[in-house]
Amino acid sequence: MNFIGIDVGKQELVVYDGKRERTFPNTPTLSELEAFLRNYGEGVTLTFEPTSTYSRFLENLCFRKGIPTLRPNPRILPHIREVEEKRSKNDRSDSQLLFLYGKEKGKGKLLKEDPLSSNIMACLSSYLLIQKHRVGLHNFRESSSYNPLVSQKVKDNLKQVEQLLEGKEKEQIDLARKFVLSLEETREQFELLCTIKGVGRILALVLLALFRKYPDASRKEITALVGLDTIEKESGKSVRGKPRISKRGNSLVRALLYEGTLSAARHNPQVKEIYQRLKKRGKPEKVARTAASHKLLLIAHAIYRKRVPYDPNWSKRS
């Protein structure tokens, strides 16, 4: 069995096969990488971090070609680096560290793609994009309404376009719900997530897609996949910055979770408790709401895995 570590970037993939590093463009087809991988036949495992958007092309290639993969929690890499620095004085790259991780863990697993998750994410991404343009158009229309030089015909046209965009927003949400309600299993999962105070139908849809895409993810892994895992900024061995979230995961889920805390921090007992505790300690609003987002995510993940409705008196271990 051969192992290859891949450091996934926005525009390129840095590949290490145990001998040397190579760089390939991160394009939709990944034709150059695919040609390189033919040298290994079926006896190869690829190790890379699941970085949502940037790793999508690589995941698709592995799914199409049946290539086993290992996708470690993004939080693991710093620990591997620390261990390797103690073992060797060599400064290893991320692709080399991922190669070592794969070699230690052994053969990976085949990816199981879920079309429903992909369709839901596509609908919701479109929804947010349309919403962004609608809000921008609304603000422009409002300012134009006070300008006497802009004709009423132009103002009416702007209003019509805004209403059109609003209708398109609704279409995307309705389409996502149709995908979910078409199956009894996903309909039940969606309804259970909607029982959580602070989780509306849009957030429930995107969480369902995330949990189905990574069905075996642990609490720590699902946290990292959303980019809510904490990292510390270090310089040398003595200078440390304030801890912050990595933001390396799915930005769509993270944004909707953050928005959901506006309601959850008032009506969800568990989320409210952590939010108010941090505010009383003088923490900034953003810090308190980020912690509340993390709590809401873990509650939803537990509901999804246990297949039970939300209970406000549920154990805080959720």
C-alpha cells in the first residue's frame, strides 16, 4: 500500500509520496493529479484535510475513482507537527506530515457521497447569494426613493426586480425542503432538528446536509469541519496570542449558526446559559455568540445522532 499526503490550497495541491513533493493545480477535473495517481494503480491511500470548498474537487476525484482516503480532523495536524519536531530537527511541510499520518493509520476508506447533501448545500448557497444581492438592491432602492432626479419608472422597476429576487430566494428554500421531504428518513431528521429552540428551517436544512455528509464525525470533528475549533497563535516558545476559531471549515454552516444564536441565546436554556455566562465575564459579543454557536452545533449533532426530539432539560453533556 502506498500513501500520499496532500496539502489542499485554494489554487494548488501540494502532494508528497514519501520521496518528493509535487504541485498540481486545484482544478475541477484534477486531470494532472489523476494522471500522476495512475502510477500507483489501486494500491494508494490519499490523506488530506477536509477543507470544504477547497477540497471538493479532490473528494469528487476520490469518489469517482474509488480511491481510499483518510481525512483527519484539521486540529490533528498541529499535534503531528509538534511530535515530529521532537523526533527530528527537520522542518516538515504539511503534505509530509499528512503522509506520515496516513502511513501510521493504514489504508483509508472509500468516500460515500450523499447527493441529497450536495443538493441542499447548493440550494442554500444560492439562497444566500440571491439574498445578498436583494438586500443590496433594497438599500439602493431606498436611497433612490429620496432622489427627485430618479424617475418613478426607474423606481418601480427597481421594486419589481427586488420582488423577483425575493421570490427566487423562496424558490431555493422550497426546493431544498422538497429534497428533504422526499425521503421518510430525512423528513424525520429534519423535523427533529427543528424541535431545537433557535434552529429554524434554513439552519435545520444546512445542518442536516452537514451531518449526512459526515455521518461518522465525532463532536470534535464536526466542530472542526465547521471551523469553530479553537487554535492558538504562537511565535517561538514564549509569545502567545489570544485563542481564536480556525474558520477553516464550512463558512455557510458557520454563518447560519451565528445567525441562529440571536434566537437561541434568548430561548434555548443551554445556549442562553453559556452566552450570558460569557457576557457577565465581560467577553465581547462576538466571542459570546461564537461560543453559543458551538453549543448550538453540538446540541444539533447530538439530536441527529440520537434520533430524539430536543428536550430543554436535556443533560448538559449534549
